[in-house]
Amino acid sequence: MTARSGADPTTVIAMSRLPTFARIDLGRLDEAAVRALVTAWVGDAVVGERLARVVGPRADGVALFVVELLRDLERRGLLTRGPSGAALGAGALSNVGPPRALRDLLRTRLAAVAPADRTILDLGAVEGVEFDPDLLARARGASRLEALEALGRLERGRAARGAGRQARARPVAPRRRGGGPRTRRLRPLTATTTPAYPRAVRRLLPLAVVLFAAGLAVRPGPARAADAPVAEGGPDVARLLATVRARTAADLAGVGYAADRERAAAWLDAALREAGARPVPGRDGGVVTLPPKASAGLPLGRNVVGWVPGTVPGEHVVLVAAYDGRPPTATETFLAADGRGTGLAAVLEVVRLLAAGPTPRRGVFVALVDLSDHGEAGARALAAMPGPAGSKPVVAVVAERLGRSLGDAMPGALFVFGAERGTGLASLVEGLGVPAGVVLRPLALDLHAEPTSSALPFEEAGWPTLLVTAGASKDDGTPRDVGEALQPAALVARTGVLLDLVRRVADVPVAPTLVAEPAPRVEEARTLRTLVADVLARAGTLGLDPRRVLLVRALLAHLDEAVADGRVTPGERLTARVLALQVFAALQNRDR
């Protein structure tokens, strides 16, 4: 829990009963302390020095803000850390901005501001952190009293504050003794102040901050295989595993070095053709070269593309998987059998079945992307690449990690993230054919727990985007992510669901359109509630200690209340998201 001017005494008393309760008074960090924190986080003095100069002023010396800005850079693939040090992706230093959770909170608070008061706030923001109320009044064409009254309302709503205050709104400031106007200071719209949410949500927000800052430590249970039948004429387990074995072959060394990525691209080009994909209309070959950008630290890359024709021209679905990986170290090789191999295998199998089966209504543009470990540069290049002449993309479907499960703790789960971002996609996903042993979990894309994903560039480009994944295993990103740990039956079953999803998106009569600001859905709260209840029921097996069980119970209570009300407010949804992401991170047991 964080508090800038003292915590609520009742909450402190309740939290102090926990056996490991401790209180830390942390002031604002100076420039040297920010530099030390950033350097310790990235593990590289040179990168830390460069990054601290940009992150420090934006975080205003608040340690938790520094950490969250760094986490956001990792989520977007602009900052990578590994055994050999840290690296900044293209444009990292110019793309340090508010994380998604903070942007969501800003939208929530600003939506509650009356239009006239919002105009005053916007004018003050243009002038700067400090501004003159008289100047605002003149710019607004209002009297000084009207401007001060608006500022008073904004202060009470925690959108602005009087100069010199740290946490509480103060009454409208009087004129100084010398007659000059007292300046106003914009209050940062951050999670350090609780908005006017219902009382139950206000009680849970401190717990959200605890989880958000510290995360949960979990000892995952053993992986278990899903009991999923293989449909006749459906995905073939031998072909799926053969693709994974080819991707993890010793001579490709994890597909991280330039020469290994070149060989992998040539193999995948041939594999796409063998699966039945045709050349993309208007292109001669299947390998798209991505020129290197030395100034941005990007090596030469190669996307591999193919085309499954449809019956109606003018629109197409984009089906994506990443194939590259991390270079090996002197002692370790990162094969990424699940992290890369299973998504790749599933996409090739879907292409084979689409090409052999009934022709879809829309064409399917297939892309196997490179440079995912370089800020998703391959997916970003694909999102900016012109498609076939006269055809436009309607939905991107991205497949990742389909052979194990989230922290190896949800053996039957299959997440479909992003249906809320396209019209009609939620009902389409709900109608998917799901074989025995698979439990479908449709959630919003911002609940995806991984810091990077090939789905993010398409979402950022404004495409309706669906991410199909079983989640990152407890071995994701380590040398232990090997083929022997996969669950073959689960991979087959999930590939079948992916095939059904791509067919349905390709065949839907009316193309989905982007929903820029989706409203919170109680159906999502129900899905989360079911998932969290399952985690709580298996808390002992998963290794959750009593403190963590208490926090998971808090999330479950929050979701119970939302489901019982039959509606979810933006504030309630934000609280659930913060808590859920920390539970997911706990299950993955990722040390970040």
C-alpha cells in the first residue's frame, strides 16, 4: 500500500496483523538515486545511465513510478534484459510514457469531469504545471470567480491542487498579500489518489497497490496434460510435433543468431508452400526482407508470408506467429519449444487444413514474423506493410504458446484475448467449438500477462486483434522450455480451436470494425471470477502461502460483488485488472 500523506488508520491496523507486515517511509528519489534504481533494474550501467535521464523526470522522483515505467517498456518490447545485459529497442527513449494502467485511470477520471471544467483543466495544462487563474479566466472568457470555482471543483475531484500541497485538495487560494494571484498546480492524475469509486472498491485499491508493487511468489505445481480428443481430419499431432522439433533443432541454436534466422526463414518458406499456401498476390517470393537499422539496434530480419485465397475479394484475415528466438550464451541455449515452436506449428497446421478444406469467404494472409526479440520489429513491419492490392485486413489472429499452460497451473485453459476490440467478435468467440479437455477463457487484450507479444503492434496500429494462447509456462524464456515438456494432446486440441476461430473470422458476413474504447463487461468479470475461484481452490497445490491466499480472496470478493451487481464500472474494472495481472504473474513465477 502506498500513501503520500499518511495511510488510512483502519487499513494500516488491518494490514499490520499480517505476520510479515513492515512499514517503509520512502521520500522522493534524487537524480543519483533514480540512476541507481534504473541501473539495478536493467543490470547494465550504460543502458541504465541513458534510460535514467529520460525516466527520472517523468517519474518525478517516485520510486514506484520509475519501476512501472520500466515495466511498461518491457511489456512493449522496447527494453529487453538477458544474461549478456540490457538492450533498448528502436525508439525506446522517445516512447517513455504513461503505462496502459495509468492511461486507463486517466480516461476514467477525465470522463467524470464536467465539460466546462475540463476546458479549464485543458487550458491550465497548456500553460504548464503551474498556471495563473486570471489567465485561464481571460482565455475562457469567464470571470476570475468562475475560473476559481471551476478550479475548486477540480481540486475536490483530485484533478488539480493548490500550490505547495502534496496530497490533499485545499480551498480556493486567496490572493497573496502583495496582491498577485496565487498560482495553481496541476495534480498528476495517478493512482496515488483514490477516485470516487464505490466503497467496496476503495477498500480493495490498497490491496491492488500491494500486489502491483510486489507481486506474488508462487511455487507452481507440476504440468498436467489436457485430455483432448483428436478429431478425424483435424490437426495432426505428428506434424505439429515435427514442426516443433525442426524449430528446436540443435543446428538452429534457438533461432537467435542472424545465420540461424536466415536458415529458419528458408525452411519456413518451403514449409508454407508445402502446407498449401500460395504466394501473396503481387509478390514474387515468400520471404520479406526487413532492412537493418543500426541506429536503432535492429539487425536484418526476414518475415515469411503466404496466402490462402478466399471466395470474396477485398478483405482478408491476418494469421501470425513469431519464429525467432534468443541467441545462446556460452553455457545455455533457449530452444523456446513452447514459447515459439507451438504457435508456429499451430499456424502451419491451420494453413494446411484451410488450404485442403472448404475455401473461406475471405483470404487469409499468413505471416511468420522475425525480430520478435527486438521490440516486435517483425510484427511492426507487417502491420505497416501493404497487403494484396485491393484487399484490406479486417482482423489479426496471433498464436503463441499453445503447448503448456499459464505457469503449468491451468492445463486445460485456452485464452482468447481481444474480442472486446472488434464488433461481433465476442459472440463469435463464445460460439467456438471447444473439444473436451479445453476450457475457453475469453478476456480483454490488456489482461494478457506477458510483457511482449506479437499481437501488440496490430493493436497499436488500430486493428481488431485476437491473441490465442494457453499462457506462459513456468519455464518460459529459460533453457528448460523444451519439447519433452509439451502436452501433445492439449496442443492438438488448441490448434483445432485456432482453426475454428480463423474459419469463423474469415467467413463472418460483416467484417468486424475496431471498438476504440470498449465498455467494461460483466461477462469478463464472470470469466475472471471462475478462473480465480479455481486458483483459490488449488492454492495449496500451487504453493500459495496464507498472505497470498488472503490477497487472492480479496480479488475474488471484488469480482463476486461486480457479478452480483450485474455491471462493472471503469473503476471496478481497473482494480480487477491490476489484481488479475499480478495473480497471472504469480502463476507464471517469473522473476522480474
